[in-house]
Amino acid sequence: MKVLTASQIQDLDRQTIEEIGIPGVVLMENAGRGMTWHILDKFADLKPGPALVLAGKGNNGGDGYVIARHLMEHGWQVDTLVLAERSAISGDAEVNLKILEACGGPVVFAPDEARLEQGLAAIPQPRLVVDALFGTGLTKPIGGHYARAIDWINESPAPVAAVDIPSGVDASTGKVLGKCVSADLTATFAFPKIGQVSYPGAGHVGDLVTVDIGIPRQVHGQVGDDCLLVDEAVVRELLPLRPADGHKGTFGHLVVVAGSVGKTGAAVMTAEAALRGGCGLVTLACPGQVQPVVAGKLLEVMTVPLADSNGEVSVQALPDLRQLLEGKQALAIGPGLGLGDEAVSLMRKLLGESPLPAVVDADALTALSGHLDVLAQRREIATVLTPHPGEMARLANMSVQDVQADRATVARDFAVRHGVLVVLKGARTVIALPDGRLRINGSGHAGMASGGMGDVLTGLVGSFLTQGLSAEKATVLAVYLHGYSGDRLAETYGDAGLLARDIISDLPAARRALTME
């Protein structure tokens, strides 16, 4: 599913109005009427209201006037409270305000907090609130009586329908601009917006539906795949074929470099997840001290002991690893390797010289922090980095707060600058491609926030790289399948207590389910 920034949707509106010649007032009518149908469907049990439309002075308020009128036509009792002077309403919004007034719709103007409080006190307690305060053009924090209106909406027991986007959510990033409306239903126009599918904004939209407002194919057909919300339809096209005459060599051989004393679980889960992802062979290379431990846990995985130092892999293991990588299809490196000087040196050297597509996670990401010249050596080789926000902050030399404030932009800028693919993990994981395109994952839930989940993902990405998928396809498929399995298991486990090894066990069944739906 394509998702757009605020500027992209504004450009579509401009082209439709100026180049195609469809008046803006027609688009506004289509938007309001289309959202009304969704309100009538979702909140049918609340008819005849009363309903309250809270409108701003711009076009989002204009959409609200259309909605108020159409709800009235369907027998609802509707009041409209405008947070501006009557004289401040202009353009297409004024046209629809006049129509609403001509149809007998009660309208009260509240340009300041005192009159807002008076207006709210004078109307019946609503059973439904329509948020038509701000649309996708909002870029600065909300204050004044608008902030008070948002507080009132969120404190009200009535369900909320947001027009285009909950007021206060940045449409391009999902950032909350000071405060925002928490909606039960959001009807967005033409296309979903990045801020509606990215947290924290995604947590405030409720049910998200898209309304066709009449932007013609000649215009919306020009929208590329700069940003996609990854869903089942996207992922089914990526699943690698399994030829009937295939053998283990057909599906590739992955080398996993992982583990250290006290962190054998990370190595074990990475290797096992890779096999569950469908690759033919996995060899786990780990410090000699822990090789007997992991070998006893992984019956189907080959293990290779490496020279070690204080329980972590030593740089002296580099010649053996060079030889091990010969004839293999991909490399997964980092889970549980440790951060001693020897291990860090080995990770940098191996990544810098390996010709294989690689997925880099955990301690290997920390090893790269401050040494991004290693990535320059791999610019022509597929490289997937899978940081959580803390690791992303170290890589990009910024605070975690800055990373989380605009996850998509941070991931994209880093991916483009260094020619890598970045998987910024978290709620609605962001996948940024080296050419600047974005993929936002639509699967997974908070119950997956437990130890080892990242190791499973690393193994899955490595598995699909090994099976011959491009870095983009391998990563998008792995991230979605990982979350999709978690969604399936949530039906049994709920949203807490899910273990990483539960995901590993479910992966084959989850993959099969994707092919059957």
C-alpha cells in the first residue's frame, strides 16, 4: 500500500485543481461525503446523535462542514463549533460553511478559549465527536484554545472520528506536535499518510480507512513506490520459489558469526531461525570455548570453533573465516559476539573485506559505530543493518530521542549516505533502501518486545539473502514474516510472554499461511 508525505498529497491536490480543472470545492464535497459513509457504518448505533463537529478555519474545517450537512441529511442531530471568527473562514471552506448554514445547521464561532468554553457548555453532550480542526498541513505545535479543544475531545467519553488525520499528528513523520486527538476512526483522503502508519501517530488513528475523493488516474497514477506500507499482498510476491527437484545446495549456505561466553543463545537462535526461514545449510562460527555448547543445541547446524580471547572471538580467527566464507552465499554477523577489542577488530576487518551479502546486527553494529569507513568498502555489496533505536543513535551520532522523533528520515538519510539498507526496529519497523525509498512494516505487536527477537530477525534476513533474494526483497520479506508469525501466535499467547523461540518454531507454518491466504 502506497503511503505519502503531506507535501506529496498537497501536490496531488494542486495538480487535480490547477492542471486537470476539478474545483477544490468538488474534492471537499467528495471527501466529506465519503467520510460520512464510514461514520454511518461504524457508528450506526449512535444515530441520531447528537454529534459535535469541531472545525478549524482551514480546509479541514471545510470537510467538517460537509460532514455535518450529510449527517443531518441522514437524520442526525449535529452542532458545529468553529474555533475561529466567522470572517476568518474563506475559500472552499467558506462555500461549504454557507451551505451548512443555509441548510439550517447550527454553527457557533469560538475564536478564543472563553467562547470555546461557553460553546461547549451550551451544546448537548455529544455521542459522537468529529475532529475537523487540523489536516495534513500542520507543522508546528498546537497551542491556545485549539490545545484546550483537543484536551476536551480526549476527555470526552464520546467516540471520535478524525477528518483526514487526528489533529496534532505530523502527517509526514507521525510525530505528535505538542498534543493530538486520539481517534476511534480516521478517514484519510486519496492515500494514507506516513504519519498515520508510523508511531507515535499510528497509535492515535484508530481504524484507518481511505476515501476516494476523485483525484483522477492521470494524477494519482504518477505516484511511485517511494514509501510503502508492507502488507500480505506485497509480501506474497516476494516468497522465493521452492522447485520440486531442489536440494539443500539449491537453497544456499549461510555463515553465521555469533556468540560468546554467556551469549550462546543469540548464536543459537540466529542459526536456527535461518534454517526455519528455508535456506539449505547453515554453518555457525563461534569462539572455541562455546562451540561445544552450541553444537549440543543445534543438531541441524554445522559449527566451527574459532580462535578466541577471554570467551570472545579473536582477530586470529580471520584466516579461518576467510576460508569458511568461500563458496557460501551470505553472512550474518554480530549477535552475542561481544565487544572486547579482539572481537570488535575482527568484526570490522571481516566486514570490510568479505565479498558476500551480509546482515549486520547487535555487537557488529556497535563495532561499526565511529568506524563507518568500513561501510564505504562494502558500497557495491548488499549490506543490511538491523539496529534498534539505541544502536541507530550510536551509528548516526545522535540521541535516541532524535532518532525516535523522525524514524523514517533518520533511517533513510543513513541508508542513502552509506549505501546500505537500514532496518530500524521497533513498532512499525522502518526499512530504508540505499536509493531513498522507504518500506514501513505492517506486521507485529508489542508482545514481541522480548529478548532474542532481533536474533531471529537476523537469521531470517540472512536466510533469504542466502536463497538468492535481493537485499530489498530479503529484508522486506523477513521483517514482515517475523511480525506476521508474532501476530499469529498472539491469538494463543496474547500480547505478553511470547518468546523468540516460539517465533522460530512457527516460521514454517507462518510462511505456509502466507501462501494460502
